Amino acid sequence: MNKHFQKIKKSLLSFLKDPLFLRHWEETYLSQSRRNNQLSVRVISRRKKQMYTFAGTASMFIEDMFAGIMPFMFYKGEREKYPTRLEPTSPQKERIIAEGISGRGYNRFLADSLCEFVRNTAHSLLRDGVAIYEIVYEKDVSGLIKNFELEYIDPHYLYKFFGSYYQVVLWKAAKDSQERVRITRIPPEKVLKINFPKQFGAKRKVERILRRLWILGKEIIPKFQMDAVGENRDIGFELEEFSRTKYFEVAKITKNFGWHQRITRDNYVTEYYSVIRFLRHRKFEAILRKEIIDQLNLMLNRPPFNFGVKVIMENLISVENVEAQEELLKKGDVAFTDLLKLLK
């Protein structure tokens, strides 16, 4: 009888301590893995509205748009081809920044870390239209930043009210993430938010494009034709015409991005316009890359950092480089092969 009483007492005390079951799904080891001054939590949730970003044509579009945005430093000679530095030079700050912006947290080479950060951020921007990080940092006894990390925050669980950010983790998301239900205030100085460039339609435009690409990529052969085949009926369906029409719609909605749809044949587009789309792709990469690096530099020169430095990577293709080639192409003063080699 005493055992039953103790069990009831334990359950009652547990309920009184947490009457709303806010800690019901929390795994202690996950909470302990976060740094002491980290406010946000990593949320894992199965959002049906966002599943289109991980499937079919939409997924291919995202991959192709961000994969080549930065050099791959593991190739021989790439680090020498794209020298990266701080201006003004500071070995100590360079080490802190290289380790801080790297997703692995231990990278000693600024060029490698910058490429990784820009590529990961571009992926988030193309997927969600915004990339948000919590700045988790530590200071030394003199009050200077001695190390930091950028912890990704899922934008679908972050809201801004009266200048502050709030991460809202409700029951379903908490259960999936093995975290407790919570509403956590995150001061604006601890947040790095990078928005998708406005000249490409910002967040809403990206979402609309991805939804439509997902719909267009769901079926190679439409259901109505498969039903007709099952019933042994000829409805006059032509697969080539269907594919051609779908190609043109995808080309239209991704016109400003210059996406080639992973099609190298010239059945649907002339050589001239394939080069035009190549230039648009390069311009998009240049604009997106500049926006990300500019926002990174702004972060490094505001509280809590105030580093007074600028991260620079040389020899990257700029918007001006692409626009100069566009002008030459319009005038017919450049060979296609020369243009492709120059902006490769």
C-alpha cells in the first residue's frame, strides 16, 4: 500500500511542477548538449506545407542554384585562386571568425569557412526565403569576444514582436524534437537574419515558385493518361508535347534565375538564349553571394562583436563582370565559348 501511495505522490508532485506538461518530451542529454548561453533549440518537425522543397523539380532547382555559388576549396589550387583575408589584417580575429562561421566549428582556414557559410546560407534562403541564426558567443575577462557559433533557427518557429524575437515550440514540434514546449525570447543583438534579395521577389516569390515546381515535377506522365491506358482508351495524349509545355512553364517562372532544368540539348532553346540564361544564373549567384557576405560583415561590426574588420574573398565573379558580358553579347562582340570560359 505504501508503494502505491509513494507512486501517486510522485505523479502528483510531477504534475504540480509541470501542470501543462511543458517538459513532457524533453530529453536531458539534448538540453545538455547546448551551450550555456544558447537560447534557441533545434526544432525537427514534419511540416506538410514545406515538403515540396525536398521533392522533385523543386529540390533540383534549389540544388542547382546554390551548389556553385562558392568555390570548392578541396580542389587543388582553389585556395590560391581565391585568396581570402580580413581587412585590416588580424590573425586572432581571423581565427575566431573562421571557427565561428564554419558549420563544423573547428575550421582554421577563413576561405573554407566562408565558402561553407555562404553555401549553407544560400541553401536556406532558396528553401525558406530567409536564413536566421542565433549568435552564441563567449567573452573573456576583458569583455571581448573569444569565440562564437552561429546556430541555425528554423524560421517557421521564430516570430518578431516589438523588436525582439520569440522562438515558439508547441506540443507537436516539441514531441518531434524531443524538447519541451516553450516560448523563448531572443534579443535582436543575438540574431543574424538574412533575407532573400528583393530583386528576385523576396520570400513570397520563392515560396510560390517552389510550390509550382513541385506540382509540375510530381508526374512524368499525368494521371489522366495513366487512367486512359488502364482502360485501354486513346485520348490523343502526346508525351513530347506535354514535356515541351511543362519545360516552357518552368523556364518562364525561373526566367530571372536562369535555371537550365538540367537539360543540355537544344530542342527547346537556341544557343543564344541558353547563353542568356547562363548569364542570368551567374548574376543571381553574384547578387545572392554579395548579400550574404555583406550581412556577415555587418554582423561582425555591430554589437556584440564590433570587430572593425571586413571579410574579403578576391576573384569572385561580380554583378559588374556579368553585366559587362551581357553588353558584349548584345552587341555581338564576344564568342560564346570565350564568355562561358570567363564566367565558369
